[in-house]
Amino acid sequence: MKLIIALVLVVIGVAGGGALGMMLKPDAKPEMAAEGGGDAMGDETKTMAKADMAPKKEMEPDEDPTEDPAAYVTIARQMIVPVVSGGETQALMLFEIALDVPEEHREVVLEREPRLRDAFLRELFELSYTGAFLETYTSDRVMEDLRQKLLAAARVHVGDRVTDILILDALRQEL
């Protein structure tokens, strides 16, 4: 008798839990519920909604999808550079930088990180003292000049293994 009662309680518990789970399940398509049903949406709109949900990957026309993926090596600490005007420090610039290299050269970049930090800081100080960070440091011209100078400095120490420089953060702290 105890066995039958235990089995009945288990069946009731499983059925109740399943029903409760179905009731609390979030609506799979909230935009369809808001519009008054699934059939109200046209085929073209459904196709566009599916396309928007699909993961997007931008690929260059000449890019081979079978190539080894790139590794992004982030320089360990932020680079802090003073912004000097008239012989006085006006602000501090903080940069977080990463290098785009093929996966097989990741270790080489990590081994040479101290030299890369030194080279990057030299370039950042030079740009700072020439006034690049005084006004609109986020302008396309300044950022492109910054990337090109950092890429050239990286290639001195790591060679053509570095394909691009990524500026992850560029912040200005007024003093």
C-alpha cells in the first residue's frame, strides 16, 4: 500500500511540475503575441525576422573561410599617457590595445610584450606631445594615425606577424 501511494505521489509531482513549467515558460515569439497571433505576420516579415536572428559574420570577398582564425593578443595593462599643453599636464589618456596575429604567432607576441609596451608608449608619448590628444582625439584622422604608428612599432619587434592593431578603449581623464 505504501508503494502505491509513493508512486501516485511521484506521478502527481512529475505531472504538476511539467504543467507548471509549461505555464511559466517564456513566450517563444513575444512580437507575434503582441501583434495578435502567428498568422497575422506575412511571409516576408517572417523571413526578415529569421534573417535578423541569424548570427552575422562579415567576410571580405577574398577571405578564405578555411584559413586559421586570428588570435587577438591584448596588452596586459592599460597604457597611461599624459596630455601636456603649455608645459602642464592637462589630462591623462588611457589606452587598451590588442594585436591581431595568426594563432601560431600568439606566443611570440606574448614573449615580446615588454618590448611592445615600450614601443607603444614611445609612440603614444610622441603623439601626446605633438598635440594629437588635446581636442578631438577620437577623430578618424587621429585614430588612423595612431593605429598606423602602433602597427609600425609592433612590426619592428614582432615582424609582419602583426596584421592589425585594435584600440579597445581610449579614455581621457581630465585633471
